[in-house]
Amino acid sequence: MIMHHMRGPAAFVLSALVLSAPAAAQLAPPEQAITSAVEAGFEDDVALLEAMVNINSGTHNHEGVRAVADLLIPEFEALGFTTEFIDQSHVDRAGHLFARHEGNPGATRILMIGHIDTVFEPTSPFQTFIRDGDTAIGPGVNDNKGGIIVILSALRAMQAAGTLDSANIVVALTGDEEDAGYPIEQSREHLIRTGQWADVALGFEGLAVMEERDMGVVARRSSNNWTLNTTGQSGHSSRIFTDGAGYGAIYEMTRILDAFRRELPEENLTYNVGFMAGGTPAEMGEDNLSATTIGKTNIIPDSAVARGDLRTISQEQTERVAAAMQVIVDNNLTGTDAQISFNFRYPPMSPTDANRALLARLNVINADMGLEQMAEFPPALRGAADISFVAPYTDGLAGMGPNGSGAHAEGESVDLASFIRQAQRAAILMTRLAAEDYPRQEH
């Protein structure tokens, strides 16, 4: 690729790498070639990012998701990957792009995970890529089109250094990460199957940064939701709290939610109440994102509805907390009844010794590159991601994408300079993994 001039933070990062020559000297010659190739491809990477961001690929814009996949297919095929666009119309989604590279038999099997879609649908006013030096603003510029750029930059650098040929790699770019198709067992079938094949999974969602220090992500919490319905005996308000009338649906709803607040707290657990309504009657909207109600102050309400989420660090925690919530729901006030249902969507990526060992490997690379060591990022500060679906089957590291801010909101931005060190880290890690027979863990 042609060498381009760099400005701002990117130039600073490159200067820092040059100044850290003693540490960088610990890199093998192919790894030094990787760092140079990533730097040389920087402006071309930014140009591809701009092209991707300017194609709207909101999850429900199926044509846009497919258009981004069509843009990326030649990029992967130029690297020797075979590509497949996996149609997902049966779950009302566009589909997934998988790219596969076959290397040496017995070499580590690596899964790289990202996603094509964004939260910004065609109706959003936020549609255009804007660059200001080494900051870029645009829909999905970090989440997750920036992550895709890091993937491609790392693979191109491996090809330039001659280390890609031996590597067994599958790149899985889902088309519905922001709103997975239902049933989720079908929309994530191909990803799970590939996770069962892989030895190592690398998730290219955004880099975790705390107090201006890069952090390693060895765990992410689950993302599930629950729906609560309470009922009561309607009647004149003057009779509320009596044995004949009971407490009504809203007091029962309040009892349950307050018991959740008081009785359930523990480390790495949250359970937000997203919305609620109560009255005579209260009804959930067909979209499960709204509710309607009507009532009078002198009528005991006969129904109440609420929805919320449940985020956990392990499957054991998920099951235990859901059971505790059910016990609370079943202890009804006089004259009331309640039912709770759970929708288990994104499983947890639990912290494991093997995941921490991968982070230790990455920290050896950081030392060799003259970069700071990466401590573990608190999992309670990260949301769910597709890497969680493969976590039961393979070792993994998340947060391998670029550093950005404002994800899911207008003004989402990315630090373009972070592409360089993230692509270099990923390419060197995969180069070292591909040179060995990875010790597969029991999961």
C-alpha cells in the first residue's frame, strides 16, 4: 500500500512507537513488518471506513446491511478468504457475512467477530461521516464499522508480513447484533457453530479505556429481559386494603419491584425497570416497548404491567436470580396475583482463567511494542455482545476494536489513531497463535 502522511494523534502514536525502539526490538522481523504495514495502510483504512459509514445499515434496513456486505466481500477475497452471505430472512433480518481462511492443519483456529448493522435506521437524521483530523464522527463509526476496519487492517498486515498463509481464521460479521432476529437460536446458529470450531474468539467491539489507559476485556455480562403482570380485584377505592377487595394491581406491582430493589443486589448484577403502567385496564403494546392505561382515583386498579432487563456475569447467576425473582413474585398481597416471564437473549461471557491467559499473552505483546500493560476492565461497565454466544465453547478476548465514544447516540465518534495500535496488537497476537497448536480448553 502507499504510505500516506498522518496528522494529530496518529502521528503522535507513530512517534511513540519509534521512540520505543528497545522494546520494539523484541518483535520478530515479521511482527515488525506487521507494525509497518498497519501504519502504511492508515489512510486507506479511513477511506474504507468513510465509505462504509455513508451506507446506512440500520438493523432493519436489510438492503443497507447487504450493501455494506457487498462492499466488504472484495476486501476479504483479496486476502484469500472465501466469503458467504448467510441469508436471515426467516428471522426477518438481512443476513451475516462470514469469511474463511484455511491455514496449516492443527494450527490455532481463530474466530474474529464484528457486526455490519448499526442502531441508526434510515429515519435517523444522523447519517454522514465527518472527519476532523484524527477524530471521525458518524453512525456506526465505532460500533462497529470501526471494528471491521481493525479486523481488515490486521489481516492485511499479516498478509504483507507473510504470516496470514498459515492461519486458520473465520471472520463472522453479523447483520443484526443491535437487534438480533428471533428466535435467537436461529439467528445465532452459524455463529455458535463456528464458536464450537474455534480455539480462540476475538471480539472487535470498541476498546475499553479507563482513566486514559487501554484495558483488556475478559468478560461481558448477559442481556436478558423480563415482563411482569399483576392483577387485582377492581372496586370502589374506599374498600382498598380490606379482605374483600385486597390491595389492587398497582400495590402488588410496587411490592414486587421494591422487593427486587431490596433483596436481590449482588456483585455484577443489575435489573433495570424500563417502563410500567397500571390502571383499569393496563395493557402492554404489541411492540412490547410501550403500554397504555386508564383509571380513576376512586377505582381500585385491576391490572399493571412492567418490563425490565436482567444482566449477569454467569449462567449460574442468571438462573439463581431468576429463581429468586420468581419467589418474590409468588408471595402475593391479599386479593392480587402476579406472573413474570423471562426472555433470555444474550448469554454472559464469564471471566475464566483461559481468557485471562489470553490477556496475559496480549500484555507480552504490549511489552514488546513498548505499550502499557492492560488491566482487566470491570465487566459491569460493558454491555452484551455477540462474543457471548461463543463464550461457552472457546477462549476469548473482547474489546479488540477502536477507541470511541457516544455509541448509539447522534455524534458517535472514534479516535482514528487507536486503529493503529489495535490492529497491530490483533495481528501480532494472531500471528503468534497461528504458529502453535493451541491448548484447547474443556468447556
